[in-house]
Amino acid sequence: MSFQTIEITAEMPEIRLMGRMDKTHKPLALDWTGSGIEFRFRGTDAWAKLEAPVASPIMWMIVLADGQPITRFPVEPGIRMYPLLLGLEAEQERTVTLMKETQCMPDQPAATVLLHSLRIDGELLELPAKKHRIEFIGDSLTSGEGALAARDNMEWVTPWFTARGNYSWYACEALNAERSILSQSGWGVCWDYQHTEKNNMTDAYEYTAGVLQGPEAEARGCRKAWDFSSWQPDIVCIRLLTNDNNGMNERQSFEADRETAIQGAVNLIRKVRKYNPEAQIVWILPGTECHPELAAEAVRRVQAEGMKEVYSFVMPDYGEEETGARWHPNAEYNRKVGTMLGEFLKEIQNYEFRIQN
């Protein structure tokens, strides 16, 4: 075998693109949590040429072989080659996943990871199709914030974010599903944790990477209208309203804002249904301290309107032993609840369950 360099494009059937990105932009820009590529590979070595346009904040990547984490590394400023897998048995096959662990950074929209090319000593093979597609819309809990840090750590830094040690990963693993994550720390349905109304996932949903603004983000296609026909999910999971509740606490405006929050959730469900007419929609309710009854009421209202295949799902609260950085759940809690969610999603795929509900 000998080394070959492969420019990564959206037209390559041997490479699966993961997450929303402007597929016409070269090089491909990885903005969202969990965005990246997957490929089937026979050979000894695989490298990737990556670029970090700015030095800070530092973006982290993870490499997996057949779903198992192999290495995790920061992308340094500038363009360089990074080893993914080295010294393998030449005749063996494996599926390689390269994905971004760090979420979008709206305060620093120039920060991203640009994916230029692969360099392999071997050959790319046909990549088996996944059975399902699942989209996740959420906040820091879906960005995996704090999951990799020790309990009581109070740093807000990029190494503690994770796309692999994330409940959405385990849910998709259970269903053999492709995953697309749209998540932003601190943001909500109607406003963010400080009650700033422009920071909401509802308005961002229609764009490629709608949480990012400014010339650098626009240059790589973040503000383009998303082509929903290009990737239709079977299931959309929404895990929001935690920060809306925090914003109401900030303003001490719960009673005044309660109906606005519920109606905002109703409107988001309607928007998701508009663009994904065949998808099942699951609202993952906030924790018991964040008024889960608001999301439950929104689900009830759209069901009463006659909207089908809309469900709510209750995750257990996390305790002290399941806490990572900045009061966020750790990786073990994410594994536990992701497995639970995966079982629920398999259940609602069942015909008898759907008839009964």
C-alpha cells in the first residue's frame, strides 16, 4: 500500500458527513457539537489535515475506531496534519469516526475547525448505512458541557465538553442511528439563562449554524437557510426550557412569562414538524427544579391540536455523584440516561406502541 491524499467533499460516497454544515464550502467547516466525518478504512495509517483559524477558544476533536475512543486532541492554530490511527494491521478493516467535541462559540464566531483532507496508507471501503437519523436540539446538557471534569470543577473551558460522552451518543448507538446536534450552552426556546431574547434556538433552527453571526461565520455558510430536504431525521429530540426557566428566575418573572414559555415550546414543535413532516418528536423534559410541567403542557397542546407522533420523555435528575463541572451531569450520568432514552426511542418505533398512543 502507499499513501494517498483525499480531499473531503460532500459528493464522496465513502465518507459520511456528520452534523449540519455548508457542503459547498471548501474546506468543510465543523461548527456544531458532534460534527465531523466517518469512513470505512483498510490499511495501516490515517491522518487528517485540520485547521483552526484562530488560537482561542481551543476546539477539541476525538477519534474513534468502530465506536471506541482512541485519541482526543486540541486543534492548534493554523493548518497541520493530525494522526488518527497509526501502525494498524494492513489487511484489517475498521470504521473511523473523527468528530468535534466542542460546541459553537457565538461570542467568538471565527472559532471553528476546518477539515481539508485525509491522508491514508490504505484504501477507503463502502461505508454501511445507518438504520435511523436522529436530530437533537438542546443547550449545554446536549453539548455535553462539564461531562469530562471532576465534580465541583468551576472552569468554563472547552476540554470539558464532549460529543462522545454525551447522552445523545448512547441513544444513537442503541438505534444504529446517524446523529445531528444543534445545541448551545445557555440558550433556550424563547430566551437564554439571562432572559436575552435574541439567544434562542427557535430562531436559529432554520439556519445551517444559526447561533453564529458575523462576517467570519457568514463566509463559511453558517447563516445560510438550511436545506431540510438534504437530511431528514426519523426522530427529533428536543431538550430545552431549562435556560428559559433560569431566565425567568433571573427576572423573577415566572408567572408573567409562564404562558410565553409554553407557547414558545408549542411554536418550536410546530416548526420542527413543518420541516420534518415524517419525524417522531420527543421533548425531553427539564429536571424537576426547572418546571418540567411547562414542556409537558406544550406537548399536550400540540397533541390536542391533532399532531401525531409527539411524545415527552422524563430523565431522572442527577445527584452529587453524577455531577461534573459547573453543576452539569458527568459522563456516567450521560451514559445512563442516553441508554434509557435509546430504549424509549426503540419503543416508540414499535408499531403497537404507536397504535396505542
